[in-house]
Amino acid sequence: MAAASIHEGAIVVGTLFNEPMRVETVRDNGDGTWIVGLVGMQTERFRRVSLTTRDLEDLKVLDSSLTFDGDGRLLRLGLQAYSLGIAWEFDPYFGLSVSRVDPLPHQLEAVYDYLLKVARVRFLLADDAGAGKTIMSGLLVRELQLRGLAERILIVCPANLAFQWQRELKEKFDEKFLVLKGGDIRDQFGVNQWLEQKKIITSLDLAKRTEILPGLRQVNWDLVIVDEAHRMSWSPPARKTARYALGELLRDTTDHILMLTATPHKGDPDNFSLFLQLLDPDAYADVRSIREAMDRRHAPFSYFDTKDWCSSSLSARSTCRSPASFLIWRRSSNNFCC
């Protein structure tokens, strides 16, 4: 290739580069060399190189003129792929439309009106047993993936529910999760399975083990879902439980966390405050700070007159509160939410 052939906008290939390069800038040094700024057509990475006359001879300029002899089917396929990639921007229920579920109104409300409205999902979903917490979790997984916000996903649940989670996510959302067991980790000694796999289901009692925690600590998760999360609760002055320590680790190593339980409160405000700290250690620092924030109306709480929860609320007042920023209280009997 002659020096005169290289110009801004030209596409060049050759042994010097591992991909076609687009010329952005050309400057003649006057001593038989040229300083050329190029951008990779595949990686979009910018490079500035010094080329001699001999280097230029090894390059070939591709014809960059527009033609109409391309494959129309490939063009259509590319346009369809692009439109699917941005479909969630135009269809707020796109994740639902590509799933095999028929959710109830309260499930749609929880996911689309609350969970997906915040930049970081930090929620406790406290709903009755059988209310469809798995469906709500699956919708959240699907929507975050479609938005490019979740790639590494960990689901922690009791061992007897692991394969149920795997089956329901596959059947209803076509999501393939690996159930990681202790034997799998032992068989792959020296390999961190938590890093090797991107979508994992594991048991709570496996993940809490002392020999497992270092491997978990190396991973930054995009989304963590904890089923039967009340099993992580802890009440001082007893020694901090291994399950609670696991909850703290997961809280600090994930962008989004969703905790599921049907029994969040045991009637002990201190225990409940520590439990909420698995969502955010600052917002729920202690019982006193929560009460003061509630009195000042500065806490992320909403008021609801629900007599059945008043006896176990953090406040001695006649109203119970449902945290809107971090917490969803749902009871199918009166169907209220933050």
C-alpha cells in the first residue's frame, strides 16, 4: 500500500494487527514514517502507532465504499437482535413477555413498581408461604439480565429447596442454574467453582462453612437471592452465628440483594434490627436510630394501620411501618405494600 493510500476513514488489515483497523488520524513525520491513530473494528480500542514505508507496504486498504450486495437475511437478523436488546426500554414488562408465567397482580406490583424502580435492589420480601416469591424472584432475575445489570447470580436456600429452585427457574424462565454441592467443590480441588460458574444455586449450610467462605469472598456478585432468609437472624449476646456471618459477606460482595421470608419478625426488636442490617448496616444501625428516624419521619418507611403487625413492630406507636427503600412487607390477607 502506498503512503498516499492511507487516509482518515480507511479500513486497513495486515500482519501488524489482529483485526481490521479504522484510520482516525494520520500525521507525516517527514522522515519516512507516519504516526497513525487507529481504532479496532471489533474491540473499539484506540491505538497510536508509528509506521514506516515498509510497514505500509504490508497493509491492505479494504474497499469501504457502500454497496447493496450484502445478505439481506443477515441484516434483518442483526436488526431483530438489536431491537430485542433494547426492547426493555419500550416494554416495561418485556421480561414477563418472554417468560412462561402468568403472575398475579401483587407479584407484578412488587417487581415492577418497587424492585425495579431503585438503582440498587436491597429488599426484604416478606410474603406468606405460597404467595409466589419464586416467581417474583425469577422476574427480577430476567429483568436485570435484560437490562445488562446481572450476570453473576447466586441463589442461597435450604438444601431441600435447591432443586425446586433450579426446576422452576428452568421451566418458567428458561434460566439454567447450576446446583453447587459440597462434592462438586471437593472434586474440583484447586478451582474456585464460585468464579467458574456465573449462575449458581447452593444451600445455606454449605455456603456458611469456614472452608467455603474464602472462595465466596473472591467473587463480586451482581445479584444475590436468599430464600428462607430468617434463618440468618442472630440475637446477642449469643455468639454471632455462621449463617449471619454469611449474610454479612453476601451483603458486602453484591450489588443487588433480595431476601425472602414469610416470618421476618420474631417479636424481638434487637433481633429484627440486626436482621435488617443484612440489607443495609447504616440505615438499620440499631433499634434506637430506627425509632428516632421514624419519629422524625426521615426513615424510608410508610405508614399502614395494620393491627396484626403492631404488637411486633419496632415502634410502640399504634401504627406499623413498611420500609419503602429497602423493605417490602406483604401479607396476602390485606395485600399491602410499601
